Amino acid sequence: MKDNFDVTNIKELLQLFRIHLLENDKSAGTCETYCINVRLFVEYITETFAENFDPRKISPLDIREYRNYLLNVKNLSVNTVNNRIATLNEFYKYLINENIVSANPVEKIRKIKMQSPPKRVTIDDLMFKRLRRQFEHYGREVEKVIFFLLFLTGVRVSELINIKVDDIVINPRSGILKVQSGKGMKYREIPLNATCRQVISDYLEYRKAKGIYSPYLITTERSSKACRSSINKILKKHGNKIGFPEISPHVARRYFLTKVLEVSDISTAMELAGHSSVQTTIQYVPSTEKRKQDAVTKITNDID
């Protein structure tokens, strides 16, 4: 770099930076993007501090504040912000190499970590049948009740362990599960289909024969009331036996609500799930290419 070079002459500095990038086998498009990113940073510093940009005066704090500005004021994506900061890092590496600055203020600025959305574990009807067969053939009476209540009523695990025997109403042709301790202490009633009614009836007979008189429906060998961990252990035990270790109470709840939404409306699903917001229920709506295609086809057919 020539001795009389004016480091505040951004136009000339960017031209030299562009040449440096090209010499290091960067494409013309990449060079343009890098220069635009640097120019945007220069504009931010100039407008924020009302002074000419001097790369020697930039501190790590300036970089962090710029990063926050891009995220919270400009509302740019994490990828875009990280790319802009990475560009500034390359720019300052170049400036150090040319002895224009003595330190890189971007060097210790960390990338923003993108939080990956939690993986949604779902099951199809075939896996449900395999799980059902596993529990029906190899599960103890209480384990069968746990399986069918989770998968055929969609109760949360916190609700399951608090169900009392008195919360179950079984008639010859109908049945009701009263959820007394739902999320937000909201009461709701869930119909019990014939399968649930039969499994629960068999279990209650088993309890009577064994002299189990706990007020809670789900008991363990050591306690008159099951806990979350005991429910999860039971599910994992049977899930592992058929190669499905991801089974959990929420997987069961998701399956139940997905099936409800296939045959009914979102209001019914909300009531059965005990949701306060329709937005919570919407996430369970199965959206596949086939369903979207079927929907569009049905609209077209109805119009025609």
C-alpha cells in the first residue's frame, strides 16, 4: 500500500479490496456482494456517528452493535447477518495484511447460532398398528390402558397421571373421560370409543382382583400414582422392541389430533385437545402434497 494512501477514501479502498478478492479466485458476483456489505457497514457507521468512516477507529463494540442493528432493527435473517459479519472479517484481514490497521475488531465476534426447530416425530397408521399389537400382546393391563388413553384420547402425560377412577364414566354404548386437571386447570370431556371402554373395564376388573384401591387410575407396582418418568419408561420399553424408540406421550397426542383433523373440524380438535388458541391446534394439521392436491382438485370439481 502506498504511503500517501488515504484510508478514509472508501471508494478507492473498496476498489483495492475488490482486486484483492479477484486475485484470490473469488467470483465477480462474490466480489460485488463483499463490497456491497462493506459499503453498507460504512453507511451505518457514517449515519450513526455523523462522521467520516475510518477503519482504524472501529472497535469490537461497533461490530456487535451493528450485528444487533441488523437483527433487531433491520430484522434480517440470521444467515444474512452472519454473512455480513463474515464479510467484514475478510475485509479487516485484508486491511491488516496491507498494514492499514493493526487489529481486527471482527476477529472475536461470534456467529449467531441458529436454533434448529425441534424435530417432530410422527407416526403413520402402520406404525400405530405395530405399537397397538405390541401393547395388546405383551403389555400388562395397566400398560394397555396407558397406550390406548394416550393414542385414542390425546391426553397430555400430566393429565394421564392425574386421572382418577371417578373420572371415568362407562356405559354400555358410550363412555366419557373427564379431564379435571387440564393445562390451565381447564375441565373438558373426551368421549371413549369401544376399544378404550373395553380396555379400561378389563383393567378395573384386574385392579379389583389384585386389591388395588388407589383413587388414581394409573398405578405402578411401587406407587398408588404413576409419574411422568414411569410412563415414558413403559412407552420406551415397548417402542424399542419394535424399533421405534422415539415413542413418547406427545407422539401419541400428535397422532390422535392428526387423525381427528382428518375427519373433523379444527374446533372439535381444539375442544378435544384442551387448547386455548387455534394457532396451537393448527400445528397438528397434516399438510402433505397429496392433501394440498386433493384440496385444490375438490375446489376445481365443485366449481365445474
